[in-house]
Amino acid sequence: REVVDWMLALGSRLAGFRPALSRVLLGDAVLTGGVAGYVSRSYTTAITSESKLLDAEKEVFRANGALSLVSLEDTRIASGESLHSAKISAKISSAAPPLVITPGYASGVGFFARNVPHLHSEIAEHKQKPRECHIVDWLGTGLSSRPRFSARSLAETEAFFVESLEGWRAAQKIDKMVLCGHSLGGYLSFAYAERYPSRVEHLVLLSPAGVPHEPEGFRSRLNARLPWLARALLPVVTTAWSAGVTPGSVVRVMGPYGRGFVESLVRRRFGEGETRDLEALADYAYLNVALEGSGEHALSQILRPFAWAHSPLCDRIEGLRQRGVTDISFIYGDHDWMDHTHALAVQKANPSVPIEVKVVPRAGHQLQLQNPRGFSMALAEAVQGR
């Protein structure tokens, strides 16, 4: 539902920019072609930079009273790239494996700023089992390095992210971790656990992408339910998705209108925060997706249109158990468009794997933003209550 909502909002906003939109649908490679595309991208390039994104990230933490609780780090890995992270230190030394959180698609470290005070008090400062917490931008996203994305298969795409996270773990000298991923970050964290099971003590999947198979007849039923405008946009949207067009490429080609579009989405979805927090989050979200694309181009390699996985996780759970990862938690929002019943089905189909499923009240897919306290409590219970 959220994917369709985003697509319709985008289609409506772009209705007045048809020359630019036509270039978008041909992919990033030709976005610089023609005057409209050149001007739009030149504008976006001129007002975005990594230093501005870093300033915006700090402001998101500051607006949530969290800047003093984190240290922002850039860790060089063996490949020569660097991964950006926010670290919440535990004051008391502990043998408990650290909690490592990975954001979802078009997201970043700053999307967990509202949770830092709770993570600090309930996990890093836990009386019996304090843990360091790290929130890590995937390679090609956020403030991590953004190399050219050249993967042409699902295996290459998963390796792009998995091997860089493994490089970060090695550089941090972390033996084992509680690995927690949100949305697409959940899918990629699952892939990491498959490749490096000995490094994962507990896998926590926050509203993960790619769990079920696409239901038979899904698209025909969807088409029958949608209003005429949505039906008219669907072929355009699915073609664009399959061609590798991303939210970031669309925002970049929108030029001066991109900032307002992202801000409207942030305010509509996360409008319960303080004004300063929302402004900071909107600025951070815009700068994050407007920077030159890299990891964002993995989207169509991993997911088909409407976020159905090419290789669903439901088929891979048993293999994960055989590799030795047997502690798995799923956490969803109670009105999450990623349906928690898919996790319940996985739980039922895999009785030999200890799987727990938690649902956070008053929260959707972005549960960490929509109910920060409820999300943090559910995460702490999953991580510390064992």
C-alpha cells in the first residue's frame, strides 16, 4: 500500500514535468541529455554534498537530544571504501555482542535518531547486559562511500553489500553481533547471516522486505481495486522499476522541486514529531537521496515491482538454520504494509527454528520513526530478554 501511495504521489507531482519524466523513464544514463535534464541535475548537484548531508545528519541527532550520545565514525575497510556509522558506547565493559542496526532503502543512520536515547538507556546502559550499539550506513548509501554500482545479478548485488559489512565488522574487531536490519536492510542482513553465520548471534528483522512470494493473481486484483489514475500510472511505474529508475534518480531530475516533494512525504508519514525534528529529518532525507546514486540501483536486482523478492526469504530460512543461525526475531508495525502474517507463516512452516514475531502498536513500516518508544521497547525485549 505504501509503495502504491508513493508512486501515485510521485506521478501526480511529476504530471507537470513530462519532458523531465520521459528522460527519467529512460534511466540515469540519459538524465543529463537535453536542457531540462541538464539543468535539473546541475541544480541538484550544486546544492548537495557529503558535507551538507553530514551537517543534516548531526542536526537530526541534535533535534532529538541524541548528538551527545553518539560518536559518528567513518571506518575504512579492506576494499578501500569506508562505511559510516553512529556508535552508542556502553559505559560498562561487557562481553555481550554489540547490536548492529542497518537502515532500509533510501534511508540512513539519521532515520534512527529518535531511537538513540532509548537505545542508550535500554541497551547500551542495560544493568545486566550492556551492549554497544552501532547504526551503519550500507555501502553506496548515506555517508558511506558511493562507488559505481555495477552488479548485474542477484548474487553480485547481495555481495556488494554483504562483503562491505563484513569488512566493517573485521575493521571494528567485532567477533559476533546481534544484527538488526530494517526493510531492505533486513533482507541484506539476512543475506549477511547466510554468508557469515558464525558472526551473527541473533538476527532481528524489522519489517523486512522480500519475505513472501508474490501471491498468484496479485496484479490483476490490484488493478481492479485502483482508481483510473492509478491504473493509468501502473504500466509507467512498473516499466520504470524494471529499467532501474529509482526514487533518487527521480528526485535528482526534479531539480528545485525535489526538496519539496521529499519534505511532503516526510511530513505526511512522520508528522507527529516536533517541528525542528521534522525539518531536520526532511532535509536529511532529501540530501540523502539527492546525492549521486550508487547502492540505490540494487533495488530492481533484489525486488520486482511492488517489492516482491526475486529470491524470497521464506525459502531460505531452513538453510539459515542449517548454517547455525537459529535465533531470529521479526518486528513489525501494527499497520505495516509489510504484513506480519508473512512472518507468522514462516514461523509455522519452520517449527525447528526458534522464531519470534513482535508487533509494535501505533506504527507502520517506518516503525522506528512512527512509534520510537514502542519500537525501542520491542527491540530491547528481543535483544536483551533472552
